[in-house]
Amino acid sequence: MCMLNNRTVCTNLYSYKVYLLEMICLYKCNHAALF
């Protein structure tokens, strides 16, 4: 999910208050260069 629209997906997950998925998504977004 994060790969498609990093910030949009992360924001959507945040709005849905999916804490764990949000953290994973934000981690991948912030470290996208490593993946």
C-alpha cells in the first residue's frame, strides 16, 4: 500500500487510527530509500 502513494496512504491509515499499520507504513515511507 505504502508504495503506491506513501503520504496519502499513511495519512489514510492515520485517519483510521490503525496504529500498528500506521507505524509500519510511516517507517517504510521514511526509509523508502532503504527498500
